Amino acid sequence: MEALDPERISATAQRIRPWLAPTPVWPYFDDPSVQFKLELLQPTGSFKVRGYFAAALALPKSVLARGLLTVSAGNAGIACAYVAHQLGVRCRVIMVEDAPRLKVERVREWGGEAVLWPRRRVFEWMAEEGWRQSPENFLHPHLDLEMMAGHGTCALELMEQMEGLERVVVAVGGGGLVSGLAAALGARRPEIEIVGVQSDGYALWPAAIAAGGRVDLAPHTIADGTVAPYHPAMMDRLESAVDRWLVVPEARLHAAVRELALAARIVAEGSGALPLAALEQLEPGPKTALIVSGGNIDAGLLSSLLEEGNQAPAID
Ligand SMILES: Cc1ncc(COP(=O)(O)O)c(C=O)c1O
């Protein structure tokens, strides 16, 4: 496993600075020890744009001109299309056909070509490294070190924004985000605890760690951004990046999206609400950042989650 050099993350931060403003932190209700890191305020609605700018800007101009290709549950595709648009090159995104409509539309709005395939075909294409046949530059959503370095820039901001930070809670899908955060934090503040969260509707990594290797699960979760396939290289990385895994019941996740929207006025998608959903499992006290990693949620899903909260409690 090639280590992610913290110097590379600092250099990446310089490179992407002209394109992306730092995202704010915001207090968690009345508990001063907990803050939300609002990555959903990125121009594409998720942290992914950090990594795509980082990876695309690392390419020589003549190579970049061939365009960008990625594979995505949604947010990576939006980020790739946005970056390609800003840099004036074309973009193609392989997406699962049941990706949220809003995410497919956003890819197209930024001029990206969305290619929709059944999930099985997408996962097979990834396993066979189907991109090797393609003329464009393939940017891997989690295995690419430059991508992880881009995501790691979020942690550099956090260390400046939250003095005495002790714990970072973050949703995990393919593992690129948490790997970047861990590399950036580990170099300067190794005592910070990194908590990785998944839903019990797709707790791939805790299951893979328990099984000691590959598992395949059918997803049943609104945290669509976290539905990525198993990869042995990420297993090694995640075992060193994540200090503690938490699995959140899907019903709790639904309530967390609702709480964020109604009580904190933060409209997050399922993956972005996982850290808040996990908070009740953590002992209170340590200075904690909850990464609200994305806010691209279909209006229909959001309204049904808000409605769930209006259902009358059962009378017994
Ligand atoms: C909103 C959101 N949060 C978290 C993740 C997980 O990130 P990673 O796949 O890098 O682990 C994703 C991935 O798409 C996402 O879209």
C-alpha cells in the first residue's frame, strides 16, 4: 500500500485553493464540543469536488485535454462533470441506473455524459478495470492517491477551524474520503480519533473486517453515496485509517436527515447525515467534527423522510 504523503496534501491544498473556498463549520445545537463541517456547501453539493480538482489539476495540460472519465454512485460524477466544465474538457460518467435522479441530472447540467448501467455491470466494469479501453483520463473515485489528497484538504481546514479537535466522524463508502482525512490528521495530530460510519443497510466494511476479506451485500439504505464495492487495497487502507467503526440503524439515519433539515436547517443527503446518526453511540465530551459530506437528495425522498416524522406515534 503506497502511503499518502502529508506534504502532497499540503501541495494539493495550494493547487485547488483558486477553485474552492473553505467550507464553514457550524455548531451542533447547544453542545459547544460538536461542530458540523459543511461539505454539502461545496459548489457540487459534496466534498468530492476537492478530489476531482486535485486529480485533474495534477494532469499535464496535453493529457487533460483528452477529457475525464469516472465511475460514480452520483456525487463523484457531479464533481467530475463540474471540474471538466471549469477546465474546459469533456467528461463521461459511468453510473448505476438507480442513482438518484437529481444526481444524474446534475451530471448532465454540467455537460457530463451520464452512462447508466445496472449496478452489477458497473461493479464488474470496476473489477475488470474497464477504463483501460477508454481514451479519456480515468479518475478513480477512491483508489487514486491524488483524489485522496484532495479529500484530505478538508482535514487541513478542520484543524484550523476547530482548535483542540479530538474526534472526526465521517461516512465511509469506497474509503477515499476517510483515507485522505486520516493521512492529513495522522501526520500532525495522530491522537485525533477517526470514526467511520456506515448504515446497517450497507455495512460493507465492518462485515469485510469481521470476515477477513471480500463480502458482497445488497444495499438497502438511503446513504447511496456509501454503496461502493469491496476492494482489497482499500481494506488495508481502511484498517489503518479508521480507529473505530460504527453502524447506524437505517431508521435512525432517516431520523437524522429529518433532524438536520428541521432542527439545524441543514439539508443533507443520507450519507451526509450518517455522522449525526452515529453521535448517540459516542461518549459525550471530546471535541468532535461531524462531516456533513453531501446534500444532494431527491425532493421526493426528502419529503417522504420529513413525512415519516409526522406519523402519529403508535398507541399501546
Ligand atoms: C455524500 C457522500 N458522503 C460520503 C461518501 C463516501 O466517500 P468515500 O467513497 O470516499 O468513502 C460519498 C461517496 O460518494 C458521498 O457521496
